[in-house]
Amino acid sequence: MGLSEKEAKVYMAALEIGRATADQLAKQAKIVRSTTYVQIESLMKKGLMSTYEEGKKTYFAPESPEYLKRIFELKKKEFEVRERELNDFLPDLIRQFEGAGDRPLVRFFDGKEGIISLREEALGAKNKTIYVMSSNDTLSNVFTREERAAYTEKRLRKGIITKLIYTRQEGKLPEAPPENTEQAYISPEKLPLETDIIIFDGCVGIMTLKGKLLGVLIQSKEVQSSMLSIFNFLWDAAEKH
């Protein structure tokens, strides 16, 4: 709701005990006294706390949590303004990005969501043919049948043609390949794949689907050309179907 972790702790402490000194709030919030003063000052600026003197002591009291809604609305309006500003200058940023020349050649993608992002990036290929080397067994262990079907459907909608070399412990897949798909089988004994590889648009994506899930995208025409040569060599030796 727009509060830092320590602000939230102090505010919750104030709600729990009502009016209190800074020492009492620090003890209740389990943070140091000097830090408590900083958080109290910040909460007062946000209208969530007030202060008053009684005798020789200074007390602090929480204001209604209804103010949190007001803070949220202010943050929401601020975000909407920034979004409009971003939309205004985003085209210029994209032009600069596309004309900037050489960039870092290697990007990393972590976990299953990272692997999904890398696979999605391949679906944005300008060259509508992508080349894939895949272990059907490891892919099936990471992605459900429904997830694989949804990816294929999205690929077909985008008009992407896939040439696939795959391995599978039980042999060739019994079903015919989907539309816009050419596939060839190599036994895992001849090609013991430990990673999935996607070749597209001057890039090579390498994904580990066993153990720690990790993707690496290499942007290099030279690497892409070399990997495509390896793919074509294997394609000629594989069983087409």
C-alpha cells in the first residue's frame, strides 16, 4: 500500500497498542529506537500518525487505516501519469535501441518462467522458420501436455514453421506432427541431449530442462550459422516422419 517494510511495522505496532512513546513503538515493532523515529516522521508526513505532548513526554498515535486507501489512490494516479509518459517517449527509445549497434551477446533466463520467456521470444522470429533440437522426455517432464499444446497453437497462429530433431526413449512419436512442422527422430543413444536448443534470427537459445532450469540466449550470427550447420548435418542423418 505504498509503505516500506519498517514503516508498516511501526504503523502496525501503533494500531496494536494505540498512543505510545517512541520507545514503546520500537519495542512493539522490534526495530531500533533511532530507526523508529525515522519511520514515525515518514508516517506523519503521509498522514498516518500524529503526535502530541503530555507532561514531559511525547506520544504518537495512529490515524485511521482509511488513509491507506488515499495513499493507494495517489500511487495509482502517479503510476497512470508515468505510464502515459512512457507511451509518449517509448517509440524514441525503441529507435535508439534498434540503432545502437552491438549489445551484450548473452542473456540468461532463470527457472521455468525464464524458459517460457525464451521460448516465447523464438515465436517473435522475423524469419518464420525456427530450428529445434529437443529431448521429448525432458520437455515432457517440465511442461504438461496442455502447456505444450498451447505453445504449438500459439506458434501456428503466428505462422512459425518448425524443423524439429528430437530424441525419445520409447522411440518415434506415434502421432503425426502438427501443421507447419517437420520432424525427425534420432535415438537418445546416438544423440544424448541434455539441453533443448532453438535456432532463430541470428540467435541460439540453450535450455537445461533437468536439475536447475536455466536458459541462455546467444545473439551471434556466427554461432547461429555454426549451430545451423550442425542441425542440418543431424537432420540428414535422422529418421524423417
